[in-house]
Amino acid sequence: METDVLHRAEQILVGSCMARQNMKYWHQPKSWTPDMELFPYVVDDVEWARENGYGRARREELGRAAAPSENYFRGLPEDRRQAWLTAFHGDRAAALEAELPIGGVVGHSANGCAAQAWQELYGDKGRWFRASRVIQTLDNMRIGQTQADPAYRAALKRWSECMSRTGFAATTPLALRKQRLAQQGADAESHDKNAATAEARCAVDTGLSKTARDLDAANAAALKKRYPREFESAARLRESALPKARALVSEQGKGNTT
């Protein structure tokens, strides 16, 4: 996906910037909860559920990959920790700002490695910060609107009743997912897969899957109509950054094979 390439390129640029300041940096994943990106409302792919459960194995893999970075940071003296944070985030002397559709303003330093990576990749760190934060907010709005819709709530009730009949008491898919992932033990993942498979079947049988997808698409279209400039700005910035992103990722790939 294009967003994956852009994220990887951003991580490459951040890593290079941190290295120039004699700081170690491990690339971070685009998401620590990839299952939530795939299924923000309900797991509705039976085959995926049967194979992956709730993504426990992938979450644990990401945790193991993050361990060297966390151990490195915790092992730094206090002054070096602060230096690392300043190198990455920047200081408070220069600020980027984004006014959010829901009200309020969020900010970020303009002179750390994160901001420098945005500048190199997108050509305008201020525009990218504003666009990315606004689109992130609108994405959250879309999910919230979908979940608050009476049609969704009615389908959710049917789903919950269906789940009870399969032996899994759950008011919402998210509650069930949290409950399952909190469980530990050798058979935890096996139980995950059983619960997720039941969830997916009920999602299809009760219409929750279709209702969520239809509402999500309608809400997305409505938000794009209401905030056209914001979506267009983000799309243009991503499109203009892709050639450089692909080149950076390709070059790193060549370096890793030599």
C-alpha cells in the first residue's frame, strides 16, 4: 500500500537524522494494532479469524521487535534520554499547529528529526502536519459516527445475541477483543481463534458487517464532501511524496541485501 511505503520512507529519514546526532533509532511500525486497522468495527472475515484470531501473534512479534529500542532508551543516563527525546521530537522553540475539525489546536515542534523527515519527504512540514492531523481526526469522526448510528446499534444488538448463542458473552466486538487479548497461557491463541471465528460468522449472519461497511462508506463520503480541501491537500502531499518514498525504500532494500 502507498501509505506503507510513505511510512517506511519516513522511518528511514528519521533514522538517518538520529544517526547524524549519534543517536540509535529503530524503525517503528505504522500501527501497533494492525488487527484494528483491518477490522475497526468487527472481525468479519472467517478465514482470517480462523488463521489469526485477534492478531495476538503479530502484536507479540511487534513487541519483540520493539524490545531493543526500549532497552536502549531505558539504559541511557537521564541526560542522554532527554537529548534523545529532543533530537526526535525537537524543542518547543518552533511549533507546527493544526486546527482540528472538532475544535481545538494541536501542535508539534518544527525542529526535531520527526519534523525534518516530514520536510524532506513532503516538502512542507507545516502543511503535512496540518493535513495528517486533520485527516486522522476525520477518520476517528467517521468511526464514531458509524458506531453511533441507530442502524449500527441495532445490528450490534443482534450480533451480541448471536454471540451469546455460540457461548461467547460480549456486548461489543471491541470488548470481546480486549477480553481475549488480556488472557494469557499456552492455549490463549487457540481460544482467540474460536472467539474471532464466531464473531466473524455472527457479523455476517446478523448483518453487522454489511451495516458497518455501508455506514462507514456513507460517512466517509459525507466527510469528504464537507471537508474537500483537507482531503485534497493530504492526497496531493502523499502523491507528490511517493516517488521519493519509493526511491528511499528501494535504496534501503538494496543496502540490506549487500
